Amino acid sequence: MRLLTDEQKKWCETIGEFCKKEIEPIMLEWDKVVDPSKAIPFDAYAKAFKLGLNTFEIPEYAGGNKVDLHTAAVMYEEMGYYDGNFASVMQTTNLALKPVLIGGSDEQIKYFAKHILEGKGYAAFALTEPQSGSDAGSVLTTAVKDGDEWVINGEKCFITNGGEADIACVFAATDPSKGAKGLSAFMVPTTTPGFSVTKYEDKSGFRTISTCSLKFENVRVPAWNLVGEEGKGFTYAMKTLDKSRACVGALAVGIARRALDEALAFIKERVTFGKPVSTRQGIQWMVAEMATKIEVSRQMVIHANELQKQGLPFSKEAAMAKLFATESAMEVCTDAIQLMGGKGYMKEDCVEKMWRDIKAYCIFEGTTQVQKIVISGAVLSGKAN
Ligand SMILES: Cc1cc2nc3c(=O)[nH]c(=O)nc-3n(C[C@H](O)[C@H](O)[C@H](O)COP(=O)(O)OP(=O)(O)OC[C@H]3O[C@@H](n4cnc5c(N)ncnc54)[C@H](O)[C@@H]3O)c2cc1C
């Protein structure tokens, strides 16, 4: 049983009502759109922005509708339940402003939040480059100071919301000789001359959300667009990812919960050899394992967020939550298809789509292996309890 506050229950109702009306009826069709640059259901997402689903990690003084960490996790789980793509559009926009929330001034937070609130409603977090994924410190994009401006050159790849973002948080080397310690973060409005989208990735799943290559050719931004301090970009990026890992875990819990619900509905109805499939012990044990994985994942998300809320170290627990929840959700989606037999594998059913979508969650914001590096590093240091 989930323990929810009144506020959390209300958000679940709001998200449920919205998704049943605006997201569920269209997602399977939009998933089939062949051209990845045209696969974004803008109208439906715009309605979600009106509900504040892209800004609930942005403080009220900056125009957002910030909720506490546990409520945010409940909201991400609920959005994931209906559609992981839609949920990730919202989560990435919230994520993109986190470096400013971590390292920026109140004025910067207000100013950059405005780009999202008064723009189309999307933001992007642009860290990855062709040679720099897990090894995130090896960024080659550069930013050079020229008077009161920074001039950015380089390219990024696999950037979520890249094609729609009003503003992107871009990580660039301001002192390439210092490696990761020479990186800085910049807020770059996407209308700035020299900024271009060079590719929309054609993906296996996660199809109704853009994943783009971006190019920066002498992109000039005011000195003020430097987030926090020069040379602190890598620290801000890692802190951002630390803070958001439990959110990704929550999204995965939502996807897994839906996959289990779909499978349950099927096995209760489907009769083989004279009895519903759900009456077979081998099947019941699969159901028990799936439900347990979902509950453990949710509790790990709650625990990591509670540590973060109390100002205690939470890096290891957040990495564990992301690792366990995303890999478990992958297993639950695979098992859900198995439970549904041939029907589960067909594209007319949402479980097949969720199975393609969930794989991305095991890759972005730090792969499963990267989470293990974080966890084992903490454990081996002897500091983790
Ligand atoms: C759908 C999608 C959306 C994305 N959105 C964004 C975004 O919005 N912004 C952004 O900046 N990036 C984004 N990414 C990029 C994502 O963060 C990277 O793909 C991810 O960090 C892995 O980097 P890579 O693809 O270069 O793989 P690599 O780093 O090349 O890794 C290849 C494999 O080696 C493993 N590996 C690497 N190093 C080690 C090691 N030391 N020990 C053990 N195993 C290792 C990895 O786990 C992986 O299995 C997105 C990716 C996807 C798929």
C-alpha cells in the first residue's frame, strides 16, 4: 500500500485525469511516427505545461510550482505509469535548471526559469558529446571569454528535448588544460545565432521525445549566462545528476507498475487448459517477484530522497535507487510481455512500447555500470554505512 499525503493524492488524481484524456489516447499512434523530428505531440505536452508538470522543481519565487522531493517522486511515478516519454519531457525540463539551482544566484534562477515559463516550456541538459558519455569530464566543446561575452564552439549529442528547448544548460571547457576541473556551465537560449540542431535520433523506443545532436558555432552569450563559478561546471553536472537519479528511479517504478497492471488484467482473463493463467503457481511466483521489485524500487527512491531532504549524504543511495529501479523495470516489462504471450509482443499493446522505452532509462543520466562505479566507490572508500 502506498502512503500518500493529501497533496500527493491530489497530484495523482490530476495527472491521472490529464493522462487518460490527453496522453493515453494518442501515445501508441505517435510512437509510430517515422520522422523523429515530427514525433512530438506538442499540443498534449503544452497542456501538461499549463498544469505545471514541467516546473514543479522550480521555486515559487522564480515562477515555478515547487513541491517537496517525495511529492516530486510520486508525480514522476504517476506520469511514468501513463507514459515514460511524456514523463521524461517534464523531468528533463526540471533537470535542465538544476545546475542553476545548485550554483546560480537567485537572479539567475529567476531569469533562466523565465525562458521556460514564458517560452514553449521545454529545456535541455547538454552534457554528452560523441567522445564524452560516461567519461563526462572529457568534454571538447569550448567557451572562450571575449569582453563581456562567452563564445561557445563544439557539438553535443543525444540531448533530450534538444529540438524543442527554449534554453539549454551547456557544459563547455573554459580551461581545457584542466580536464574536468576546467569545465563550466552556461545557460544558452536556443535562439542564439550559431546554435543549431543537426540531427534527430531515430530510436528504438522513447520515440515521442526528441534526442538531438546540437552544434555551437561561435555562439555568443553574455558573461552573466555563466552558471555560478567558472571551473565548477563538472561539479554542478555531477550534483545535478546525483539529485535527479531518484527521480529517474521513480519514473521507472511508474513504468514497471503499469506493465504489471497490464499483465495482471490479461492473466486473470486468459484461460488455458480450462483455467485462468493467473491460477498457475509458476505464474503467481512471477507476479510476486515483479510486485516485490516494484515495491523495493519505490522504497529505495523514498529512502534516497529522504536522505537528500535531511541534508545527509545521498549519492550512493540515489545511485542504488536508479540502478535497481531501472534494471528492475526492464525485467518487469520483459516478464509482463512473457505473461501476455503473443499479445504482449504486439505493437497494439502498450507493454511492447514500454519495453522499448525502459531500456533508455538504464542508459541516460549515468548507465547501470556508472551507477555501480558510484556505489562501489562509496563502499570501497569505507565512508558508506
Ligand atoms: C534516450 C537517451 C537520452 C539521452 N539524453 C541525454 C541528455 O538529455 N543530455 C545528455 O547530456 N546526455 C543524454 N544522453 C546520453 C547518455 O547520458 C549517454 O548515452 C550515457 O551517459 C552513456 O554514454 P555513451 O553513450 O557515450 O556510452 P559509453 O560511455 O561509450 O559507454 C559504453 C558502455 O561502456 C560502459 N562503460 C563506460 N565506462 C565504463 C567503466 N569505466 N566501467 C565499466 N563500464 C563502463 C557503459 O556503461 C556502456 O555500457 C541520452 C542518451 C539516451 C540513450
